[in-house]
Amino acid sequence: MTDAPQANGLTTPTATTGYPAPKFERTQTQPENPFAALIPDQHIAIIPSFTLESGVTLRNAPLAYSTRGTLSPDRDNAMVICHALTGSADVSDWWGPLLGPGRAFDISRFFVICMNSLGSPYGSASPVTNIDGNPANERYGPEFPLTTIRDDVNFHKLLLDDLGIKQVAAVIGGSMGGMLVLEWAYFGSDYVRCIVPIATSSRHSAWGISWGEAQRQSIYADPK
């Protein structure tokens, strides 16, 4: 799959033989967000409209992702890797020893894809991206809406659909990424054949909720 350049700096991936071309535009730059530039070899798909569980709609929402390996002709060998809270779409940065031919994330067998979660500063829609993806607008900042694990998975599923992926061989993730793994299972075994949740849970204890809230409030206290 290759990307065709356009005058606006975005790209539109061209079709693989026998499959329609993806519809979402792509870019590899995000001028308003210096953190996105820290992640090598990632693409950013622009999702025209995505409605969160809260009812808030994000428009022209960026979704950062990276891929390794080759998608099979049947589009059924995708391996989705879900990063932890502070991670990015660069699997080699945090699970590098597991990535490569003959390793756990075997790129000679699987199309390994990792997608950046909403709210992360590393490329997907977040407080450090422009409102509605419009360069003329300010960044979301503290007005960025609350998102959920289900929002992340539904957001990421749009990209898999856009890539023409018919079935996911495995979804793997740890900590917050493991929570995404559990949510992916709701699509059923006909779509997700295997899940590997690591060091995670389906719900927080009161202790965990209190720690998370304390951390959030410390961030909210910063007006910038």
C-alpha cells in the first residue's frame, strides 16, 4: 500500500490490488504538536468525524499509527498491539525485543499495527492538537473532552476498517493497553481470534480510582 501526495500536504493511500483504496487522508506531520515528531515512521490518519460515548463529536481527528510487516491477501493476519498509558504507536520503543522476524511479534507472519490512544500527546487527537483539526484554531488544551477505553477501541476500529482488515489474528497489550485488549474482545471471535491482556483488569478498585483522580486533578490545576 502506497500513499499518493496531495497539494495540501496530506496523502491518500492507494488501493492494494483487489481492494478499494482507503478513504481517510494521511499525513506524517503535525506542526502544532512537537511530541508527534518524536515518533519515527508513523502515519496519521484524519478521521472526519468521531462521536465519543459522552456524545461529544471530534471532527478531523488525527489518529497516529505505525505498521510493520505485510498484510496478507485475505487481510486476516493483523496483530494489534495496544500501548500503555504513557506509550506511543512505536512498538519498537517499548517492546522492541519482542518485535521482528521469528519473535513474538513476528513481522514475517503478521501485519503488526499499533495505534495511538486518544488524549496521548504522540499524534492522536489530544489536548495538544488543534480544535477540529483546523490550523486556524487553538489547541484543545484543558477543554479536550473525556474519553473512555471503548472510545479508543471504536476509534481504532475505524482505521482497521479503512485498511480493509477483515480479521485480527491477535490483540496484545499491557496495563491500560490490556484494558483495550479486553474491549476488543467484544467484537467476537469471528473478528478477533485471540487476545493477550497483560497486567490489567476489567475494572478499577477504589484505591486505583483515587490515585487516578489525584493525578488528573494535578494536571487540571495547570492552566496551560
